[in-house]
Amino acid sequence: QWSSVLRGVPHGSVFGSILIVCYINDMSDKIRSCIYIVYVGDTKVFRQVNSTIDRDKLQKNLDILDNWSKAWQLRFNVNVR
């Protein structure tokens, strides 16, 4: 029997993983001059910083991703270590 789903999918479900990958598919198109790793809902962006230019490039990418996350209403948890 069908029932209404108000929001979300069960945590840990295969369907949830597929949906998040589809949802964040264009995020990597925004990243320039940095290395990034994406695994389902986890994303890491980094680069070696040896100068202020390197620092600025990393910060620019972080700002772009922050804007992307606001536009898609999918905020990053920056408190995770």
C-alpha cells in the first residue's frame, strides 16, 4: 500500500546514497585548482598552501562551495574533524 512521505529517506538506505550522489553531482564542476574527494555525503577539499596565492585559491574554492551549498539548501557541517 502506498503512503505519503513528508521528507527524507531512511538513513543508510541504498536509495539515500543514490539520491545524494545525484543531488551533489554538479558540485565537483565548481572546484578549481584544488584536490577534492567525495564519498556519498562526505566531501573533502584541500590543496598544499605555500603562499598567499595558494591560500587565496583554496579560500575561493571554499567560498564557491559555500555558495553552492546555500543555493541547494545543503549546508556543509564544518565542525566535523
